Amino acid sequence: MVIKNATYVISSPSYKNCPPADMPEYAFIGRSNVGKSSLINLITNRQNLAKTSATPGKTQLINHFLIESGSNKQGRLQWYLVDLPGYGYAKKAKTERKSWSKMIEDYLLHRENLVNLFVLIDSRHKPQRIDLEFLSQLYEWEMPFTLVFTKADKEKPGVVQRNVDAFLEELKASTQFLPQVIVTSSAKKSGKEELLELIARMNES
Ligand code: GTP
Ligand code: MG
């Protein structure tokens, strides 16, 4: 699948302000600073479409991007990519964390065109409780998701693989569920084709 066009649409404080739910939608979520906005820029081939920052907590609202993709087979297709604010930012006040939970929970439970959630996990770390808890919640809500490991350029491939395997092991222990997994690096531009092919297949079904 080739992305022909990617444009910023709107930043919303609630699902109620989001654009009409009339196209398939895919959202990126994960810990603050895990690389959500960078990965959106990678797959859309745009350096600054989604705002990135070395300081955690950059993305604060629900950001919609309208994507036009095409392939020889299917002609052109429009869909939304959504950049969400991250969780687990230690410096945030409790009230702020609560409002994040409310915003995200409402969005996930009410956005009827949301096809799949891409949950980003930092491949440098051993399984983190906050990620596993978030995934258990998604599993309970029966929300379809894919795991996307990020920043694979920062560790040796063996370490990345060990962390991925350990994560899946822990997830399976708590949910008996093994999701699809993609390993990426925005710095090395890897994992992009896999991610786009997955979205293309979901768009077809
Ligand atoms: P919030 O919006 O704050 O939740 O963060 P985010 O998940 O959108 O992360 P963002 O894309 O802003 O990236 C955070 C930092 O990590 C930036 O300094 C990026 O340059 C860096 N980064 C993101 N992806 C990669 C990667 O694949 N490799 C490396 N080496 N750095 C990365
Ligand atoms: Mg961001």
C-alpha cells in the first residue's frame, strides 16, 4: 500500500468533537515518549505531520489525520490515522491522569469507526506493568489491537527479541491472548511496510 496524501484534520479534547465517523480509523497509543507521533510520521512519509518531542507528554489531544492511500488493485481509499496522548507520564498530576483515562476510555468505547488500536511498547525494556494492565483492559473491552514495539535501533536485535518474547509470555499468562506483533524503528525507518500492509488488509475486510 502506498500513502498518496496525509493531512492534519483536527485536535479534539473528546470523542464528541472528532470528525464524522464515516471512514475506517486506526489509532496509535502507548506510554508517553514511546514514539507514537514519530511512527505516524514514518508511515506517512512526513517529517512533521504529527508533533514529536524528546519531552514526554507532547501529544495532549485526540489528533486526526486524513490519509489517502492507493494500490493498483483497489484504487484510492480514505481513512483516518489518530495520534493519542500517552499514558504513564510520572510527572503528571493525579487529576490530569484521571482526565486522560476518561478521554481515552470514552474515545475507545464510543468511536464506532475505530477498526484497530496499535499499542506501542518500548522494545528496550522488560515487560512493564502499566502496558500489561492497559492491554488487559482492552482485552476486557474486546477492543482489537496490535502490538508495535518501537525504538528497535536502540538495542541489539537479541535484546529486542528477548523483550518481545518476555512481553508476549506475560500477556498470555494474564489474557490467554497472543496479538499480532510488529517491531519498528522510526530512526532506521523499519517496520513501516509491515504496518502499512496490515492496515491495507484491515481496510479490505
Ligand atoms: P508523547 O506524545 O509525549 O506521548 O510521545 P510520543 O509517543 O508521541 O513520542 P514521540 O514520537 O514524540 O518520540 C519521543 C522521542 O523518542 C523523540 O525524541 C523521538 O525522536 C524519539 N524516538 C521516537 N521513535 C524513535 C525510534 O524509533 N528510535 C529512536 N532512536 N528514537 C525515537
Ligand atoms: Mg506524541
